[in-house]
Amino acid sequence: MRQNFIFGIFLLAAWLNATPSSGDGCSDAVGPDVIVGELPAIVKFGNVGSIAAYAVATDACNVGDEPAAWDADTNQHPVIAQQMYRLRDGRFTQIGMSWAKHGFLAITGQTCCTCTPPATNQMLGVGCSDIYTTAWNGFQEGFQGLGGMGQRSEINPSTGVFPFPYATLGQSGDTIYKRIQVHNDDFDPGMNDGALYFVEGQYITPDDTLAGNHFNNVSYRRMFVTNMTFGGWNLFLTGSTFREQPAILAWQAADPSVLLSQYDVPDDGRFILGSRCTDKGDGAWHYEYALYNMNSNRAAAELRIPFSAETTLTNVGFSDIDYHSGEVYDNQDWEFDAAADPSFASWRVAGGSDHALRWGALYNFWFDADQAPETRPATVGLFLPGDFDEIFLDACAPMSASPTPGDWDGDGDVDLFDFNAFTNCTGDPNLPPPAGCETFDFDKDNDVDFVDYGGFQRAFGQ
């Protein structure tokens, strides 16, 4: 631990004297706008059995036009989450997560922009940057005035609100407690030939969120596995930090066939659904999905992928990331329900479980099918109540042929299940209809509007 703090001091000094970037994007946003400017270092703390603990340093930049609150003694400060991911054999999987590091006083670095020092170190000034070393981001206990690591479940990621003092302030544990935890098998080169690895840093900041600048607070960087020492694999960062981008974008960067679809739930947060559908060469196709919750408090409780009536599904699977260190959520796997609706492959939170897809987390879903893919709207059911219960994101899905006009869900019938979809597809006339809505464009004018309603009525009657 002492070595980590000494290393942190040298790293901090280097960052304070760093040359600012070109300044593009600085002070463009109204209000505070905190981004992860750099992920400069990573460290392994140790292991308990086959699980090792890590932390990544984060250098936050305020690219907005007002200072951001950084008050250690109230809930007006950022919290910092750290995630790790692996891309192997076409599957993008989350393999590690930390608790949320609570921020305290800010410095006046110039990692991203030219810094205008604020009146107090309880604020991150306009254009200024503030680095937390690996030692700070892995600092378990904390105390008043010097934040440690708290439960994610205490934090509303869509508002930035959390209680302070947080419940585990002052509590420490073994070497893996609260830190990023990864099973050694997930890094073992002998078990992960050709795998790519990524680390992600995320800030949840109350006044940044209040200003509406909370969708760019995640950045990622690639890392390598080097060697095994003292019970865990050592990691090395490589390349540049991909600012304001969640790590799931690395999946598409590595494989352009991946389809990514994004949805911002009003007054809540962002989901991204990735899908990859590949021909196995034997008459079957493999369908791979990754659903990522960036900062939705309502969370996700269900994923439904449409498929045509002729489709046979095999090799159905699910994987997730487990909560740890006494976090309040359980780790019960989602259940696959083939009988809930014969036209959807459906996974949902198991009965009595609260293992919804929470913020800063990604779950995987997959199956094989005997039908080729077409782009269709997948349904994500939300966990907590609100004005609506589900959202739609595009994904590749097994379909036997072009859809019957008006048959949005691809079940072979134009019925009441398609009616709500029709109303959702009547949007901006200056934009093309979303994928899947083209089945309602009866007059082929690239717009779903009242003119198409007559065509839908006739299809419904048939």
C-alpha cells in the first residue's frame, strides 16, 4: 500500500506539469461537465484465492463553463466507478467492477484544457483536471474529509444523488474488498487465446447531471495481461484513452459487423444494446447480445428478441457480472422463458430476485437459430416503475423472410400487439423510420404517418 501511495505522488506531480491538449471541446457545455480525460495507470493489489483486486487511476476534466462541486464533507462530490471487460470469440463480457470511490478535494491540472483555478479546492475549476491515483481509487475505508469506497446501490446514477456519510465510510477489509474483482481464469492467456481487454472509468457527478451533461462521463482504454505474480495476473495499459466513450464501443471498433443501438430513457439514463449475428456455415446462425446500462436508475429487468414463427432456437445462454463485498443486490441469474411469448426469446429477472441490470454493468445473452438475421426492435423491460415499462433498441434477430406489412413483431399476424408499435413509429417526418418500422410504411414514402393508417387497418382486418 505504501508503494502505491509513493507511486501516486510521482504520478500526480507529472500530471500537474502536463502540457494541455489543443483545448477542443473545452468550455463548450453549459454548466459543469466532468469527463474522464485519461486512464493513466493500473495496479494489482493482491488476491484472495482465485480472485485478484485491481484499481485504475482516473484523471477527470471539467470541460464545462462552470466549476464542478468537489466537496468532501457533503454529497456534492463525484463518485467514481471502475469496470473491466473482455472481448473473446465475438463475445464482449464484463469481467470486473468496483464499488464507487467518493471524491474529495480537487487540484488544478491541465490534462484536457487550460485551467482557470477556482476559489476553493472543494471545486474542480473550469478547464481544470483532477487525478485520483490507483491508490486513491482503491482506498477502501475513507474517513470524514477523505472519501473511500461506497456501495453503488446507494447512488442514483440518473440524478447523482446519494446519502452522506455513506454507509460503509471508515470500513476496510481484505485486499479484494470493494475493489475491482476479477477471477484469474478470466485473464489466463491459456484459457483466453486472442482475447482483448479493456478498463473503463466512470464519474457520477450531481451538478454535472443537473446541468444535463451526464452522458459523456465514461471513458475506456485497452490493457494487456502480462505475467502472474503473487496470486494474480499483472496488467499493462496500452494506447490512448477513448474519452467520453463507454467500453462497449470497443466491441464495434474491433468488429464492424457489431450493431450498437442506444436509448436514453427520459429523466433517467442511457442503455446501449450491442448485437452480433454470424453465419455458422451449417445452416445455423449464432446470435450474440450485450446490454449495457450506463446510468439508468430504473435499471433493466428483461430483454426480448423477436424471431419468426419458423425459428428453432438452440444453445441459449446468459452471463452477468456479480456484485461483491456485501453489496445489497443478489446475484441470481436471469431466467430464459421460451413460453412467455412464442414470438420472442425472453430473458428476465428471476422471481423474487433484485438482480436487475444496474448502472455501470453489462449482461450477455446468446442463442443459435436456423433463420438468417434482419434488423428488428428488441424490447428492454425496465425494473423500477415509471411513465412506461419498456423501451426498444435495434438488434439483429432471426427472421425467415421479409416481414408481412404491418407485422412489426414478426409473429406472422397483424394484431393488437402491433398496434402500439405503429403509434410509436409515427415520429419525425424529416427522419427515416427506425429499423422495424418500415413494415408500417405502406405508401413507401420513407415516413410512417396518418396516410399509412389506412394500410395498417386493412392489414389488421386481414
